[in-house]
Amino acid sequence: MSKLFHPSHSFILFCLTGLQIFGLYFFLKGFLLTRQTLDIQATQHDVWDQFPVYDTNGNSYNKDNNNESHNYDKLHHPTIPTKKPFDRVIMIIIDALRFDFLTDMDMSNSNNNQQQQQQHYYLNQFPIIEKLHRSNPSSSLLYQFRADPPTTTMQRVKGLMTGSLPTFIDAGANFASSAVNEDHLLRHIRQRYDNIYFMGDDTWVNLFPEVFDDRNKTFESDSFKMFDLHTVDNRILSHLWPLISSQKGQEQDDWQVIIAHFLGVDHCGHTYGPSHPNMANKLSQMNDVVERLTSVVDEDTLLVVMGDHGMSVEGDHGGESVEELMSGLFLYSGRQLTMKNDNDDYNYHDLFKRIHQTRSEKLGYPIQEIVDRLGYNATHYPIASQIHLVPTLAYLLDVPIPFGNLGALLPDVLMSSDYEDNDKKQPQNKRNDQILLHMAQQFRRNALQVYNYLGTYWNHTQHPGFAPSSLDPIYQHFWNAERMFSDHYLQKHQDSDNDSDMIQLIEQIIFEYDTFLISTIKYCDAIWAQFDVGSMVMGILILVLTTCATVSVAVGSNNSSISLRHFLTVWIITVISTLGGIVSFKNAQYYDWFEKMGWMDVIIATNCIASAILFLTIPFSSSSKTKSKTERTVVSVKKRIPLDWIFLVFGTLINAFTLASNSFVIWEDRGTRYIAATLCILWFFQSLVTHSRHTTLNLQNVLGSMIPPLIVLVWIRLTGLTGQCREEQFPYCSYIHNGYITFGGEGSNFINLGYILFNAFLCFYFLPRVFYRMFITNNNKKSWKAIIFTVAYSISLFIVFIRQITTIYQSSTHENALGLNIQQTNFDDDIYDPPTAIFSMQLLFFNPLSISIKLTHDLYSTFIKILDVYAPRLVYAITLFSTFFSTICIFNKRNGNSASYLTLLLFMWSVTLAILQQPLGSTILLTSPLIMSLLTRIITPTKNTAKTTGNRQDDSYLTHYIQIALIYIIGHHLFFVTSHQATFTSLPWKAAFIGFDDMNYYGGATLVALSTLSGYIMTWLGFLSIRYYSSQQSGSSIGSKQLLQDHRLFIYLIMILQAIPTCLSAIFVLILRRHLMTWKIFAPRFMLQALIGMGTSLAVTLCEWLIQEG
């Protein structure tokens, strides 16, 4: 039982990395859960089904109560029928149609407003909506259409058709939509209407394949070609106009439902942002489309125009800012859609306004924030949640409400079948009573559907949050309405002349039903995330033990041996304890604990905990008998752990606690700069002290120790001027962003000229020269390899430079940008082929002479394709070949000094990552290899110095742990200065199309990940370099054993730097899982930290393995 196992450090790092990944897996398994969907198809019910449903002394009276039910079956009013459903529906979805794109803003009063319109090209470009709303108030309805986050297209389309609330994990499926597996509105529309035509975003076809299965009536288009503003929209129009223009009797005249999802506005926002001339053109085109469609809308046709979500200031979406949540909904028909406001006895519009206002207050819609952020008067337009569209369309089309719907009817559209004839048949007071009674009946149908869904959900899931006792306060509103309906029937027969009391009672019934519906939405929105607390705690336990084990192994790095007795003891005790605890919780039926963990998960988690404890106890498992375990541990700590190492670990721990504060997370970009600058100053003083202690103090040595830290500090401060502001940082955030660099603007030519000349100097002279000199210096000789790779590197830099100029030009809003005038013929409604483009190019800036070039559209398209597709592919190919070649050379020592190939990796990957960024970010990334080169040089002692160093204290200068920490922090810094933030809105979706002409899910996701993690990737490559240089020192004859211990410490220091914040971030997310800002601030930051943690651990493990094998 005394046999020992001596694991290598590569093996230990591999195991610790695996443990961290499993810990994150179990935590995310409990945190990112979807609600359980019920694929139960709804049927059309009478408004009096199960009437009355209410609780009296614990009994619910409905059809299931046989004897008592018969006493109530006839105690209700006769059903008042609805108006005839529409025969035809045209549903137009304009992706990212923010509500202020539809409003008519008066810009004639002040110069400031006129300047605002010139800056915000999206203003007043969609006038047809307001025009129709004003001229036909009873035939049109306009709403602020509020989306539920996450504001991605797939989740919004699902919500628009199912009436359900989204969950956080659904956002990950936006790239690959899967079929909806619950009841939805289109299923019922398909059963009523035979001829359904669809055109546009293929997300609909992926979500509802059973509805859009006729290839002759379905014309979907790829939704991810963001740089293409016109192809999808023009293809829609090529099918839409012939369809609606067909005469009666023609083959295409049989259409009943048309759904068209336009993408041009959304793609324009992603590519150029909302404040760009192209946005004005796209909105104007959509205005013309809607205006032409209104000409074919008759009394039997309903036109629905809506947006699926809004658009952020930068032109993106996915988060929950006001700009992203507020889209528009417009209903229009040739017949009356809502009641006229000409009734002297009763004001229906006042009732509608009170209902909408009550809903907004209960759901907490920020009216004033909408006014401040979007600039229109939000009180003039009612706010409707997007899920309210589902029961509303079901009412207008006379189809069942989907079984899982949570939306509430929009009261404005509720009209009985004999509404317009009632003023001739009945007195006004009787007419009002009948109209309100019809509204109350329809609200009951809606409320009963939601009531039945809640009961069924409880029966299927046994979720304690949906138990009758938990929902009792919400059910009370439904039961109260049922009682009042019964009372109204009795009073109607006892006192038929008291009409004012009857109307007031019906109003109370309507508000009780509506309160039940809105309270249900609010309750489900708060409780729907079914956190498996047990799985989350299990993941945190593994992460905590892994972090402690990493520290333990680092402290006892000389003692990495495990006895068989120790192994079996730890394993058996841990497995029994963990399994016993989990089984106890499961038997105790704690719903929130381990509900989603199967037995295979339990076995894996148990072994993970045992492994973590095993590594944690490695320093205490030595077989040495000369000293006690405690004594050996204390001595080892005194001998091996330098103060700066301990300082960095505790500093990381303190800084990680800031992840529990939303304000620190919001302003993390500034905090990162402060930490980086502090480390630079500490590095400066440490280098100065080291040189003064071991070398002759002269000007040359002083400057040699001062210059590298100062260069890095200046670089951090200069690059810190750029970045992207979070929504929460306004108005206290001001960065130099890519919008500052535009061609043709007033006074911008000299700024742009300076930026271009600086980039030209970098790309065509400085960087290639530095790369060549570093390559041959590390290799100690000139070779054909240096020339070939320098040429390849220069070609890649040239491509990046050209793409920078092209990106700046495309984002410029002035017609004469760069002296390039583009004239295109206008799009004609009946012409769908792209027009010929005519270009007139002049020289840059001062235009001393003119050069006119006329290109056909095909030639221009070929040029753009080369620049956007083939040129980036060339850069990718060069980088992949360089990586493959460098890896082989690192393994094969006969190929020369491996430092040359590490330099090759740093510089080549910086170009690939730069091509995925916006211009400013790409420039910063191109300079990052120079900074990494300064940081990855570890001071190597000379022989004379080594002779004078006789103890550990004198040799402490050999490894600068502060530089290692600084490399790690610079990864964070690069993340922020390349215009990224820990928000879903800031994800660089454009990067998915660099090098691809069609959407490639795996390739696009890879490019988005590379673009987002660019700074960290440069850091990981820096770790590889610093590990190599340290291994070169440890292989020398100068104190190699002590150096080897130092380099093990720095490897584990890197692991600890990321393990501590990952572990604490998970703990804080567990504690704050019900916090208001969880999904907006803490969850995205944790997801980023999880990626950083896994990436850093894998990179460090790979570094150690490569160095040992090489």
C-alpha cells in the first residue's frame, strides 16, 4: 500500500483543467435551463366553458363538479358573437423596426431639430403609418410593441406565434433555429386557411416546418448575410407584387395569408448603424411597400405591420436596452377595427386607455426612460407586449388561442357582430351594456385559457411555483371575476333598469380578468427560470475545490507524489459522502436540488470532487518520514513562495469580489486600466531595485529597467482612449470609437490622413521590419524562412490595411467620402435585378486631379467579393500554415531556436485577429505582439551574477511574476479597447461573414468567438512565449533546480489568476440569481469569465505540454 504515483505537471494541469470544465458544466446545467414546453393543441371553446370557475371553501365549481355544476350551467348570459373574421391577412415583419422609426417628429421649429434630423437619418422616413393612423383612426391601430429579452429574431418569432415567454438559454439557438415543439398560432391558422404564402427570413421555415411545407408557396432566404441590404428584400418583392396584383380568377388569386419578413433594415443597422444614409433609404423603401399594400386592403383583409425587436444605438440587438425592446405594431383594414369615439353616453377609448395604463404600471414599463432615450412622447401611444398579439390575432381570425399563450387581448379590437347595427335596434344604454358584455366574455375566454394552462403545467411538472397554493393570490382575481359574472346575471334579472350599475360591474369584471392575465405574466417572468440549485452548488463545490487544489499543488510543487493508501482513502470517503448527500436530497424531494442531474451526472460529479480533494491533499501525502507533514508544509512555504506571488494571489482574490457589484462590472473597463497601470508601476520599481542590487547602477542600466514598463504604461493609456460604452455608462462615458473616423466630414480630412498614414507606416515599414529582425535575432542567423514568412506577414498586413480603408469608407455618411462618388439608379418596383453602378473616383483629400472609372455591377461585385471573401481566406490560410509549421519546429529542436517560431505565432495571429475587428481595434491588435515581446522576456542572470547569489532571496529577481499578471490583465484590456463589452448586444456578429459569402454556422460561430476573445488569445500566446523563455533558463547550469521551481510557480499562478474570479463569479451568480440585473449584467459577465477560464486553462496546459515535449 506504499506505492507512489508521481504525476507530471502536465498531467496535473490537464486534470485541473478538466475539473474546472466539469465544474462549469454542472453550474451551467443548473443555471441555464429552459421552461418545460407542453405540446398540447388548443381547441376552440365557447366563452362560457367551465362557467363558473371559482373557489368557495376550498371547492372549485366547474364541469368537473357534477352535481353542483348543473346548477350553474345556465346562470350566464347568452354568447354575444364577434364580427366576421377576416378572409385575408397580410403580415409584414420588418426586422429591427424600432418604434421611433415610425413616428412623425416635427423638425421645423428649431435649428437643433434640423441638425438632429441630419444626424439621425432614420427620422421621418416612414410617414405612411402616422398618415393612415390620423386619417383612419377607427380602421387603424398603432402600438408601441415591446419585446421580451433576449431580443434575437428566433426568440421573438417564437414569442409572436406562441405567446410564451423566452428563456435565457434560447439565445444560444439563434444561429441554428429548431422547430417549435409547442402549440402556436400558425398551426391554427393553417387549419382555417388553406393558402398560406411565406417569403423572407428562413427562421420561420426552421421554426414552423409543418406550416411552410409547400415549396411553391414558400420563398425563404438566408437571414445572416448582414452586409447584403437588398437581396432578401428584393426577392420578397419579386414574389409579393405579382401575388397581390393578381386578378380574381387567376391561379395566384387564391392567397389567404401572406407573411413577409424583410431584413434590410436590420442588416443596415448591423452594418452601418441607424444613423446612416442607407438606413434612410431602407426605411423609405419599406414605407413605399406598406403604402402600396394598403391599396389592396379591403373590408375582408387585415394588414399587420410590425417589428420583431428594436435596434441599439450601435445598430445591434440581443440585449434589453430601451432601444432594443421598443418596436412597432400597426393594424389596418378597410373596415372598422375599433369603436369610434362618438358616444356621448360612454367613452370606450377612455376604457381602453385605462386598461393599457394599468398594464404598463403593473409590468413596470419605463415611460420616462422611453421618452428620454427615443425622443417621442410615449404617453401618446399604448404599449403592447408582443405576446398580446397572439390572442388578439386569434380573436380577429376566429381561431383557438394557442394552449401555452400568456398574452392578453388588446381591448381596442373587441367588437360584437352587431355593433354598427345596434344603434338602430337598441337604446344607447342597452347597446353599451351589450358591447361591454361582449368584451368581458372575450376576456373570460382568454383568462380561462391561461387558467387551464397553469393547472396543466402544474400537473405535468409539479413545479412548486405553479402549485395551487403558490398561485392562489393570482387565482383570486379570476375567481372574483367569475363571482361577479354570476352576480351580474342575477342582478340583470332582478333589476334590469339599473344600467349604470351594470356597466360599472362589467368594467370591474373586465379589470379583474385583466389583472389575472397581467399578474400571471409578471409572475411567470419572475419564476420561470427553473434553477437547479443542487446542480449549481455541485458545480461551485467542484470549482472551489479545484481552485484550492491549484494553490495547494503550487505550494507543494516539489511534493507531487501520491501514495496508493492516500488515494484509496480519499476516494472512498469522498464518494460515499457525496453520494449519500445527493441521495438524501433527492429522497427529501427538494425540487430545486439535483432535479436535472441524472445518475450519470451524479457519478461524474462524485469523481470530480474526489479528484479535486486528492490534488488538494498532495502536499500532505509524501512518504518522507524525517519530518512531520505540518513541518514540511511550513518549511516549503517559507522556501518556495516569494512575496510578490502571494501579493498577486491575494490581489486577485480582492479584485474578484468586485464581480458581486453591478457598478464595478459596468465600469470594469476603467478598473482594468487602473490595475494594468498599477502593475506597470510595480514592474518599474521592481526592475529598478533588481538592477541596482545585482548590477552596476549607471544610466544605461537605469534606462534599460525603466523603458519597458514605461512603454507598456504609455501604450495602455493611449489605447485606453478607445472602446465601446455600455448602455449603463451613458452619459458618463466617452470613447474614441470608429464613428470618429469618417471620410468627407467637415474638418475630418486631416484626422483621417493622420490615421491612414500611421497605419501605412505600421503595416508597410515598421511591423515587417521588426518582425524580420526579431525572427533572425532569435534564430541567430538569416535564412530563407525569415524572408518567406516576412513576405507572407507583409501580404497579410496589406490586406488588413485595405480592409481598414474600405470599412471606414463604407461607414462614412458623406457622399464625397474619399473623393468617391457613387451613383446608382433608383430601385423600381417592377425591376429586381441589381442596377449598374457608376463610380467616379478622385484622389484622396485634396483632389488635385480626377480619375473617372466606370465599372459594371458584375465587375464591382467581383472586386468586393475578393476583398470580403478571398483576401481574408488568404490571411486565414497563412496563419494556419504558420501555426502548423511552428508547432512542428518547436517539437523538432534541429530546426533552430524555437523563439523564432513563437515570434511567428504572435505576429501571424495578431493579423488574423485584427482582420476580424473594426479599424481602431485592428490597429491596436497589430501592435500587441510588440507589447507581448516586452513582457515575455524574463531576466537571465549572468555567470558573474550567479556566483554572487548564494540564497533564494538573491535569486528572486529571476522570475518577474508581476509581468505574468500584467500579461493576463492586458488580455482584459484588449477585450475592452477593441470595442467589446460583457453584453450580448456587443457581440461582433459581423465577424461571422469575414471570409464567407454564405452563412456557415460553425465557421461563423468560430469567427465571432475569435473576434470576441482576440485579446485573450494574444495573452495565451504570450504565456506560451514566457513559458518557453523560462524553460530555456531552467535548462541552464545556473541554479536550474531553483529556477524550475520558480517556473512551476508561474504556471500555477496563471491558473490561479483565472480560477479565483471564475469561482467567485459562479458563487455571486448563485446568490444573485433572482437579482433584477442578473440577466443583464451578472450572467453575461459570468459567461465571459467561464470562456476566459476554460481558454486560459487549456492554453496553459497546452503550453506546458509543448515545452516538455519540445
